[in-house]
Amino acid sequence: MKKILRFLKPYAGWVAVCFVLLFAQAMCDLNLPNLMSDIINIGVQQNGIEEEAPAALSENAMRLMRTFLNETDRQTLDNGYTLVETGSQQAAELTGQYPLLATQNIYLRNEDADLESLGHCFGKSSMTFLNVVQQMAGEQGQATNEEASFSTDSLQDVDFAPLYAAQPQLEQMAQAGLMDDARATAEATDPSMLSQMSVVMVKQFYQELGMDVSAIQTNYIWRTGIFMLLLTLLGTAATIGVSFFSTRVAAKVARGLRHDVFAKVESFSNAEFDTFSTASLITRTTNDVMQVQMVIIMGIRMVCYAPIMGIGGVIMAVSKSTSMTWIIAVGVVVLIGLMVLLFNIVMPKFKIVQKLVDKLNLVTRESLSGMMVIRAFNNQKFEEKRFDVANRDLTDTNLFVNRVLTFLMPAMMFIMNIITLAIVWVGAQQIEASSMQVGDMMAFMQYAMQIIMSFLMISMMFIMVPRAAVAADRVDEVLQTKPSIQDPDAPKTLGAHPKGEVAFHDVSFRYTNAEEDVLQHITFTAKPGQTTAFIGSTGSGKSTLINLIPRFYDVTQGSITIDGVDIRDLTQKELRSAIGYVPQKGNLFSGDIASNLRYGKQDATDEQIAQAAQVAQAASFIEETEGGYHNPIAQGGGNVSGGQKQRLSIARALVTGAPIYIFDDSFSALDFKTDAALRRALKEYTSDATVLIVAQRVSTIMNAEQIVVLDEGRVVGIGTHRQLLESCPVYREIAQSQMTKEELQ
């Protein structure tokens, strides 16, 4: 995970923008259940009346409410309201809002009044009033104790006229202490019950004042609904913004990783390519980077959003009901246990999957590149079976992982449904006991679902992150690999016009992890204007020796110099710019003939590439093609023959005009006539350059000024063709095996 975060570091600003948007989205989502609860509790059940203390009430209603309170609470009411008399200027301004004011005095709530204290007073007064009524009914035998239980329905549509008429008797009862027990019961009542009682009474007071209670309810529902719609739109906008920015960041990270991996691979020497297979490097550049990209897209969203929703959901749920939080706690514990179990099962498989992808790519690449050989030996069935084994191993592992993960969603849904059932069961009992409202229970249920969903998101991240972490490790392994061949800190230079003299000084070389040297104590000098050829039996080290000059490998012992400068003291760019290299296998790139010939010198003129093609004996077949130098070349040079590919590779090297030319067995696909013509033209074209040729045919190199004979990694002879025939048995044996006695003369 740290490696993935390190990849995100350059885009920290955009990630911060995503987090801000996610926080905004989470706040919107967390507030929607609360607003839904308000619509049910306040808009539907309380007729849109939010406050427990009425904004206004009649003078008679105030006198009635004061009757059921103690002296302290009466003083609170007196301090919270001001009398407005009929006929006053203030009454004229308020009559439209409170029609009763036209005929009766009313009390108006002060703007600086303590709403919480006033609401509590009205709740206690209403509860005391109800207790007194139930007490009197019980004494008169009108109801049993069970029937006299609390219900807000008892206060619905109260007729205040008889109560106002009985006001003197009620005041006498209060003075006589007959209401003390009812008042004490009200004091001990749960605050939520008192709140519901006061809201019901406020509705009655408003109706008495002539206010349109239905309009209050409709306005509240519309106002809250519009606010919910705005929050939904805001959350949607935040979601779209997060998706846009997270996708953009992930795409840029993936682009950067692919670029960095490709650039790093380009800097690898052959030693690093011996460590990483081509199939593995392709997988790391494509599949592994894609895994990192996907986890960034999902991670930016979920890593921030899920914790906010989880923690926020718990806080909001507790605010609705502390008595049901144990349900969420049990569900969360079960979810965490399930996630840990699945994580331990699946994690080891993710590492195996990536290796199996490597193996499948390897088999596929080998089969496609070697298709002609496979067909030649009728081994299609064998290769199909080989591919099927790799494919089946990958499929079986993926199926195991997917089967385990498919268990996750049903398990989550089962837990979610069990939690919903438990909330409804417990919540219904609390609603019956009037300790919870219906809207609060529904909101609690939604918060529980949000908490479960947040854990579901986290579980998805637990599934995605391990696989992406494995992929990130594999990508980072390439990025952190230090190439064995590095440019020097203080490089030297060959000057503007290097001569190109190449000298080996007691050079030995050993491959990484090899037990012995493949080249031992090689010493010779290749001079400008001369051709130095290398010959020897298969495996004698000819190509390995040639590959040391451009530093495809570095010498293990000794040194190689160009014009007296150790090649390790030169930058790789300057060193290779001084070399025109033709490999054993002529590789061409998709494009046209001209683009391939200009590959080593982009600013080469048409005349230069035409001259190089003429020397390489490629001009004749190029001119015969329909497009000439603009004739297309397929990927890998698939639309030209082996000999044509070799000649184009030679021409490509000649275009560079380098002081050193290396031909690594580059004439093997040429017929003798073309070979001879090419060597004659090449001799003239490279008259001032150092030419090094690796060859298998003696006829190709017999005119070279210097021939180096290799046998099992050692130099066993240096000289001209005639000198070696006399002094070197190895060379003589090779020559006699290829040429007649007359040709050797």
C-alpha cells in the first residue's frame, strides 16, 4: 500500500480535492435519513410543528397551563411571554397571523426566550394536566388503571371551553395540593414523552388562535423535501466530480508508471534482461499497472468515503437511539470477522495469480513467435496442451478466488437483513412504549444500512488492495532495479572526431551467477582503416566479446578502450553513438524502409540512406518495391526475407557514419555473390573506420587485416588468413572444413 501511495504523491493536490468532494458527499448522504426522519416525525406526526413552546397562545390557555406548574416553572413562562392586548397597535399588526387576537388577548413568545426551558415547562404542564384528568376519571370509575395509561391521543382535539370554565376549581385543587402527585409523575416522565405532549398541545393552541395548521404542515414538508432534493443534487455533483478526478488521477498514474517502467527497461543491460523475462516485463507493464490503476480509482473513493460513512453513521444512529446501538455493534463485529477470514484465505492466491499470468504470457509469446517451428515439427497438439495447462492453472486459481469472494455479498446481505429485522423488532417495542418515534426508527435503520455498506466498501478494498499491492511490488521491483551498467559521475569524451581504435586489455568476463569465465584474458587491438574478424567454434564467445564493446555487458576483469579511453568512463550515449551495430538477428521496426534506415540518424538525407543501401546491396530490391524507400515494413520485418532484413540492418548501421562498425555474424543469410559484392563495397565505404566482424564462414573474413581466433573463451590465434593457416591449428581446422585445398591456397 505504501508503494501505491508513493505513486500518488505527485497528484496529492487532486487527491485532496477528491477527499473534499467525498466529505461533502458523505455529509449529504448522512443528513438525508435525518431529514426523512424529520418529515415523518415533525411533518406527518407533529403537523409540521417543530417547537415545543408555542409562538403564541391565548390568555386563557396561558392561565390554564400555569395552573399545572409549580411556582418556578410559572415564573419561567411569565419571563418567556408578553401579553398583547386587543386593540393595541401590536395587535393590529398580528391579527392577520393570529385571528383570535381580534377578540381576545394573547401571549406572544419573547424573541430572547429560552426555548428549551419553555418547551420543558409546557411538556410538564401537559403531562400534569393529563395525569389529573386520568386521576379524576379513575376516581369516578370511568377507566381502569390499564386504560388510563399515557397516550398523546388523549390530547387530540381538546375542547378548551369546559376547561376554561373549570379554571377556578382547578386553581383550588392546585392550592390544596391535589395536583402534587400528578406533577411529580410528570417530573419523572421521560423527556421524549414530554416533548411529544407539548407538541400536541401547541397544535391545539394554534387551532384556538385560528391559525391554518394544515398550511404549517404542508410548508414544512415542502421546505424539508426541497432541502433533501438540494442535498441529493449536491451529493450527485460531488460523486461525479470524484469519479472524474479519481479516474483522471489513476489514468495519469498508470501512464506515468508505464512510461517509467519502459524507460527503466530501456536502461537495462543484458544482465537485467537475464533476471526479468520478456513475458514478465510485458505483464508488469500492462496487467500489473492496470491493477494499480483500478485500485486507485476505487481507493480514492472508498478509502475516504467508507470511514466517513461508517463513523458518521454510528454517530447519527446513536443520536437517534442509544438503546439499539448494540445491534450495530454485533453486526460490525460479525462483518470484521468475516472480512478477516476471507482476507486470510484469498491473499496468498493473489500472489500466485500474477505469477500464473506471467507463465501464460510466456507460453503464448513462445508459441506465437515459434509458430513456424511448431508447425514444421507437427507439435501443435503439444503446444495446445502446454497452453491449456498454463491457462487451466490460472483459471482454477481465479475461480477459487472468485468463489470465495462470491460468498461475501450473500453474507453481507444476510447480515444486513438480520440487522434490519432486529431494528424493526426492537424499534417497534420502543415506539409502543413512546420512547422512540417512527421516523427515528426508520432513520436508525438507514444509518445501519449505511454502516454496513461502508464495511462492504472496506471489504472490497481489502480484496482489491492485496492484489494491487502485489502488482505494485512487481512494478516497483522493476523501477527499483539498478542497472548494472551506469554512466560515470565524471564522464570523459572521445572528442569531436574520434578515430575509433578499439583495444582489449586482458579482458575476462563472467555472466552473473556463473561459476567460471566465458572469456579469459583477451588482448588485441583493432585499428581504424582495418577489418578485425572473429572466428571460432560455436560457443567460443565471439558474440559475447562483441557485446562487451557497446557495454551490453561490462567486463569482469581488464578493460576495453576506444582511442585510449576506457569505455566505462564514457556515457553510454556517446559510446554507442560511435558504433554502427548490426546484430545477429536483424530486427526491423514497423514503419517504412526509410524510417528504418534513419533509425540511428534521424537527420540523414535521402542521398545518405540511398548510398548506405547501395553499399549494403539493398538498393536493387528496394527500388523494385512499389513504394521504394517508402514501402511499408511490417512489425518485426515480417514482410521481407531474411537476407533482405540483414541487408537493411547493415544499411541502417552504415547510415550512422560511425567510426566503428560491428557486424555480428551479419552476412550469414547472404549468398556468396551478394556477400562478396557487399564486402567489396563495404571495404571502400569504411576505409577510415574500424570494422569488427563476427563470422562463421572463412570466406567472409579471409581478406581481413586481422583475424582473432577464439576457442572456449580464449584467444588461440591472431593474424592474417595465411599466418593463421600456418600457426593456428584451430583456424586451420575450421578453414579446411569449409574450403577446398585449392581455395585455401
